[in-house]
Amino acid sequence: MPVYIPLAFGLESLYPPMSLSASQLRELYVRLADPCRFAEFRQLGEGQGARLAEGNNRHLTIGQDRFVFRDDFTQGAYETFEEDIHQIVIHLRELFKIPVLLHNKVLIRLLMPFQGEDNVVEYFHKTIMSNACQRLDRFERPTTGVGLKLVFPATPEHHSTFHLRIEPYFRDLKMFYLENNAQFFDPIVNFLDVKNYLNQSYEFVKEQAGPFILSLSSPS
């Protein structure tokens, strides 16, 4: 099984438009500051929402019709992200009486070390770009990388879309960069069910995308 290094996690959830009072937003910060490690609170304008943050890379933005949580260049594990979301949705539901999450977007970014003798760019050239590489000279410019993007649309069985990117991680060419931008279209009344969307997005990268790209060097 491949090894994965967390890079970024995110969730954006839409709900029916509502008014946001300053007292409710401050109370949300009081509730989340300790369990979610938020040290900063800033209101965005009268009735516009607030931003709770820990430094520049980790923040929660509450708006009139959505909340967005991002943990970029994370030092935490996926389980920490999942627990943060658990705390966020519980207190949002209690304080703001949000009836339903209408639409949910999940972002998963992982790094996967490459154990081969080549770097990841060379691996892509040999496995999925071998024919194209013979013709790259027509561009009359060198390339520094190549990637793969796959779009998996919604189906009757899966009410979601997954936009998968597999690329070299250009800060370290011995790493694959794996990203899943997922959208889920079924509304959620029980907010704890959002965990299922997080898990589906994460497992898709971990259990399918990583093994898929490594399998390209194996005989079919």
C-alpha cells in the first residue's frame, strides 16, 4: 500500500441564506477556539459573516449562505481534519439553526513518495506519455512536467463528481501530487453525514488514485 503525506484538506458547504448576528459569530468562535485551535477572529462586515483562523494556512469562513474550511500545507492527519469538521458542523447547526446543507464540495490533496529510480516526471513520460514525448519537439520549447486529469461524472449510483489530478510535485520530483476536487449533490439534514462525503473523497485518492498511477509501470 502506498504511503501518503497530507498536503491540504477542505470543505465548502452551502445552506439557505440567513442573517448572521455579531453575538452568534462571537459565540461560535468561543466554542471552536479550543477544539479547533483557532486563535484569530475577524468579522467580515455587518451581517456578512466572520473568519476564524490559525495563521495563514488554516481558516474557517462563515458566510450568509455557506461555510468554507481550509487547511493548506497541513501538519495534521486526515483524522484531525475530520474531527475539526465534526466540531464545526455541530456548533453551526446548534447556533444558527441551519436546516440543511444543500451542496458540499470536498478538497483532498495528498503527496505520495515515489520509490522508483526515476523521478515522477520521467515516470509519466515512460508510462503514459511515451508516444507523445516523441513529438514534443514540435513545440520548440522544453517541458518541466506533465500531469493527468480525470473527471468522473455523477451517475445514477453515485450522486457526485470527482475531478482527479495526478501530477509531479514540483517542489520535490520524487513525489506525486494527488488531488480530488469532489462535489456532492444530495442535501444533508443530519450534518454528521457529511463525514461520509469526506471519507469517500479521501478513500478515492488513497485506495484508487495512488495504486492506479503506480500500476501503470506493471505489465497488464
